Amino acid sequence: MCDTCGCPTPDDHFEHKKLVVDINQSLLKANNEQAQKNKIHIESLGAVGINMISSPGSGKTTLLEQTIEKLSPRFKIGVIEGDIETERDAERIRAKGVPVVQITTGGACHLDARLVHKGIHQLVDQGHEHFDIIFIENVGNLVCPATFDLGEHQRIVLLSVPEGSDKPAKYPKPFQSSDGFLITKTDLLPYFDFSIEESKREALLLNPDLFIFELSSTTGKGMEAWLSYLDELQNSGEKTP
């Protein structure tokens, strides 16, 4: 009996692993096909889609709140919130006066394209047929969300100062697969052993094309560069930087 998974023979174990790989490839293929449809749908609404991924507590929702306050007078913003349970983040975003849909995964550690497809339709069903930006706040997790294309035009990974500057090296996939890297909660730099240069250096080794912003949503320092980027992204009429 195999010590790894309990299958009867080494040959059976090989076949078991092959089956798992085949199933995973099939699931990702179906996800990617739906993601392309999502992208077309987002574009048909006039929007650019932005997928935000990070660990729990990195400040995604707070950043969204501040971004909405600054941009909503000029841009029509919609938000799809992903969480394992509760509507707490959606309630915070709803209080800012923008359309929001909460997706609770019931245990799954990431959003997939099928769930986002439903979220886009729910935004439209609220009576909104045009958006400039649709933000997708993914489930807090630095691992699984990096694997699933949701149909976004931009993927942004956030890393907060309290998490430590070694995370790009320890969790390379989200930095390799993202377009942008936001270092958040920089107002806490005096209180934590966090090296901005280390995190930037290791992230750029993984992905030399990353654009990087350093900001604090609570003090507002560094927010203008992020807001200007979003402004240029939407107004350029292009979906890539």
C-alpha cells in the first residue's frame, strides 16, 4: 500500500496522480474559457476589470473605500466582494454608495470565473448597464487566487507592512501572475521590521514588469499615484498598462 495516499500499489498511485492532474487541467480549462467570456462581458459594460488578491488583513477593503471616495465622482464603479462567509465587506462598500455584490464561497479559498460570472450579472440586475471600473476583491489568500483567471484586465497583489517583506520570495505565484504590486499600510513602517527595498527587489526578480506603489490608505500618502494609474488606465481606452 502506498504510504502517500493509501492506494494499493505504486502503479496505482501513479494512475491516481495522473487522474488528479487530468481533472485539475480540465477544471482550469473550463475556468479559463469562462474567464474569457467574463472579460468580454466586462468590456461590453464599458469597464476595466481589476482583480485584487492578498492575504487577509492586507487592507484591500480599506483601499477600495478610499479609492471609491476619490474616483466615484468621475467614474462609475462596481465591486464584487469575495469572502468565505458574511457580507461585512460588502456592507462597507455599499455605504460608499456604489453597486456591490457579495459572493460567499462557503469555504472555498478563492473566487473562480464561474462565481464572477454570476457576480457580473448581479451587478447588472441591480439596474446598472455601464461601469468604468469593476473591482473584484478576492478571498483573502496569497496562494489559490493566483491560479484562477477571473476575466480581469489587471491583477493587483497587495502586501501590507505587518506581513513582512519576505513574502514575494515565500509566495512567488501571485507576484509572478500579477500586473501590479501595492505595498500597503506604509504608515506602520516605524513599528515593523519591513524592508521596502527587499520586497520590491524580490518581487521584480519574479516579475520585472510589475508596477509598484507604496501607500497608506489611512493617511493618504502614496494614494495619488495609485489613483492616477487607475485614471489613465480607464481613460486610455486600453485594458493593459
